[in-house]
Amino acid sequence: MFETQPGRPQALRRTALFLDYGADAQFCAEDGLEVSERGMCFTARWRFEIGTQLSLACVHQHPVLGPKRLQIEGVVVGCQPKSDFGERDFETTVFFPELSEETRESLREFPFQVAALF
């Protein structure tokens, strides 16, 4: 899951990645997550096989409506080692093959700091 920390000022919130509903977690670097209506790219210590299907829940704090949650299915289309030095991280690309127009519109509204659960 990618989750911002509620109750913290926006400038202090950090995006976190949670694997398997919290079995493992890590904080995400500021540039470690990109989300669009076509897919997402994130950097994490986990390696996924190409073709792996991920069920994602994206959450963000809307300033007026409060927490906003969105369920998305995606397929891993790329997972490459990001560095050969020290701790190994992987840059993972997930493609969203079928999204309704409503889901696409919701993804367009998501701010940079977003949360997702797989």
C-alpha cells in the first residue's frame, strides 16, 4: 500500500509502500512514485516477475471530501534493478490494462502524495 501519514502537515507526510496488507513496508523516496491513468512506476526493495497481477488500492486525503480510495488492477510490465551499489532497489512499472472512464478521471485528480495497497 502507498499511504501518506494522516495528521501530519502536508510538507512532512511521506509516502509508504506496503506489501501484502502490511506484511512488509518501506518509506518511498520523494521521486520514488509516479501515478498516471495508464499505470504507475515505483521504487521498492521488492522484485516482481513480469506478468504479475497486482491489486492496488490508492488513497489520498482530498482537502474537501476527506480520504478518497480507489481500487485498481494492474500488471507488472517491468522490474529492473535501480542500483548495483549497497542495498538493491527495483524500479517497477505497472500497467493498468482496463480502467473505466470514472477510474481514469479519479486517477487524474490524485495529488503527487498518494497511497496504494497491493
